[in-house]
Amino acid sequence: MLSGVAPSDSYVSGVLPGMLVTSLGCGLSLPALTVAALTGTTEENAGLGSAVLSSVQQVGGAVGVAVLVALASRRSDALTATEGFSVALIVAAALLMLGAVLIGTLLGKNRPEDALDAAEAPANHANHT
């Protein structure tokens, strides 16, 4: 949505809808990502897991912004500044979709029910012998 903002658009019609969708997406996804990152940590290591998650978010955000701004400024040399940032936002959206597919695929393989079934199997086997 934000990649289609033109210089003549007002804030309310051009920027606000995209910002609302972004805010809603962050509000819904960040708690789920936190739970996914901390699932499987022990009580003793929960603080360490949270610190690693925060560090990765900060470093990833800084590197991501730097790469997208470099892409936008490089693209803006040949076009207007808004077109350079439109390209950067399209690249960011594509990377976000790729990340969502990867997360869905990787988390789907290691569901908690599978881990519980695997943990119960040796116990059930021991009871039957």
C-alpha cells in the first residue's frame, strides 16, 4: 500500500491506510513471534532467549533499513525519490512474504503435539515390556 504513494497524495489518503495495515500486522505478529521464539526454552534460559530475540530484532531492523535505504537511493538516481522508495517497499514486502512462508513451513514441521507423542512413546514402550 505504501509503495503506491505519490507526491501529490495527502497523508490521510496516501500514507495513513498503509500505516494502519502495518500497525495491525505488527500488533498481531510480534506476540506470536515472541511465543514461537521462547517455546522450548527452560525457565532458567527464558531470559537469555528473550535477550537473543530482542538483539536479533534490533540488528535485523537496522540492517534491513540500511539495505532498503541504499536500494531506494540507488534507484532514485534514475527516477524520482518516491519511485526509489516504492521499489524498496516492494522489495521489503517480497522479503516479508518469503519470511512468512519460511516460518510457516519450519514451524509446521516441529509442532508441539509431535514432540509430546515422541516423549510418550518411550514411556509407553517401557510400560509394555
